Amino acid sequence: MASLALVIKSLGEISLEKLKELIKRHLSLLKSSSSYVDVIVTNRITDSERLDHVLGNLYSSIREVLMTENLYETPINVLFNQKDTWLRNHVWDMLLVSTDVSIADAYKYKKLQNVDLTGRTTIISGETLSTKENEDADLYSVSALGGTFDHLHDGHKILLSIAAFLTSQRLIVGVADQELLNNKKFAKYLESFEVRARNVEEFVARVKPSLRLEIVALRDVCGPTGAVPEIQSLIVSRETEAGGKTVNAVRKEKGLSALVIHVVNVLGGREEDNWKEKLSSTELRKRKTIES
């Protein structure tokens, strides 16, 4: 196992090209099957729309570099709004720290390198700017989302991260059970329900350990969102936005309040071509068939 962590203050002054070059220089560290990359954003983020943009840029930029070495499944974890407790108990093999970050004794590491990532073309402009109306961290007490979560990938992680960001107490995650998997491509390589549920649980625990996480076996389109009155918001990807309308129609029939539908951008692909190039579990399973 080998671990690489990048600590940055914000994305307002970070050069996309410098970030990619930095990851490229450390690819040799990530060749083992159990390697992973963590990115720790130290500035507090209070706006979910901005967070969506931040996560999309970081995950896609780093994954692009990893894919040059066929590291399609090397985990990337973008951590934000973190408490010190978890960070102080973790040890990374290599810690890359942006020159504008003062880490003191906040992190443990085997090797440390200060890096300059400033540049003219930045990942996001005005990243620290926000208005009070846009501050929606912990906006809902109870939120929900659902999916297959097979071979947990960057798109899943963005969806789960936004859901965790928006939720203060209880996050309900529906994980598709067998009834919803019959028509999946390359079904032979689908992970079991237990593996998929555990991966969701472990990731959410890293992003926001204070949340009460409930994982439910999803056997129909609505799952708990069609029946649990306490749920306030449903988090969906842009390609599954229509499903939110179905859920609210069912809730209306049952006399339940409508959910606020929060839409997260799809990582890769375009709506015009039915999200053909998006990062997907199907593509990862397809690669398993090639490898075997």
C-alpha cells in the first residue's frame, strides 16, 4: 500500500496544469493495487454549487493523469471541511503541501514536500467568494440518494460528498439490490450488495463521520424516498433528474411533502449524447472483461 496526499488551501490560485504535472511526477508511488490519493482542502466550503465545481475539477484532473498509467481504479478521495481528529491519526507516505498552507503538526507523514501550484490559468476563479444566500452546508436534517454504487468511482464520490455536505444529521442511501440489476451490462463483474454498501459506508465516514448513515436495499425506483416522511431532500445526478419527479409524484399520492431535488453534475459526458462518455460502473466492469 502507498498513499499520496495533497494539501491545498483553496482552488482560487491553483494551476490546473501544475496540478497535473505534480501528480504525474509521483505516479511511481501509486503503482501498487492498494494505493490511493487524498486531496485535503483546508479552506472551509459553504456553497454546494461551488463544492460541486471544485470536486468535479479535482477528481477529473487527477483521474486524467492516473489513466495515462491505466490506474482507472486507484481511489481518489477529496476531503473538505474536515475536523482535525481523523487527520491527526492518519499517516501518509508522501504529503505534498501547497506553499500557502501552514500545516504545523496537523498531519503525519513519512515524507513531506512543499509545492508551488500557483499559475495564471486557475481551476476556479473567486473560489473564496460566497454570498449568504448561497451558504447551504447542513441545510437539511435528513437527506437521501440512491444508486448501484458498483465499483465506487469518482462520480459516486461527488454525489455522496454533496449529499453529506447538505445534510446535518441523517443520510439515507439506497443501494440497488438484485431486483434492479437484472439488465445491467457485464453483470458477471457486479460487486455484491455487501461490498457496495461497505464501500459507501467507508467513504461517507471519511468525508463526514458525524453523519448518521443508513444504508437501505433499494428494490424499486423510490425506495425509502417514497415513504419516509422525515426526508427533506433527494440528491440526484443530472442524468437521473427525472427520477426526482417520479418520487415526488408518489409522495403526493401518499400525502407526504415534496422533496427538494438537488441536482449534481455528471462527471464527464454531455446530455446531448445521453452522457455517453461519463465515468461509469459499466465502463469499469467492461474493463474487467478485457483484463480477464
